[in-house]
Amino acid sequence: MKYIPPKKLKIIMIMFFAGGIWGITFGLLEHFFYITVFGTINLCLGGVFGYRLLTQEKPSKDERKKKRGNN
């Protein structure tokens, strides 16, 4: 997968978690089942992006560029 900068991943993760918490509370208070389901889906997506944030590695420098500069 493509490398995503950590700052962008943190913002996306926080947005999903906030939307999920809001969706679950609003859905449970107003008795809308589908909003509660969408809130749990948002929480799951926040977890996926959090996992991606913790497990991705920085891209390594290309070795060919280093060799070209030394000639």
C-alpha cells in the first residue's frame, strides 16, 4: 500500500472516532438503529486507520539515486 503521512492518518482516525461516537450516542438516544450501525462502522474504520498508523514503515531511499551521486 502507498505510504500515508502520519499527520493525515491521525486526522482521519480522529474524525472516524468522533463520528462513530456521535453516531452511536445519537442513534441510541433517538432510537434510530441504522445511525447506530453507521456509528459502529465509523468506529471500525477508525480502528483500521489507527492500525495502519501504527504498522506502516517509512519508505526507504532508492539505492540507485545514491550510486548516481557518488560517480
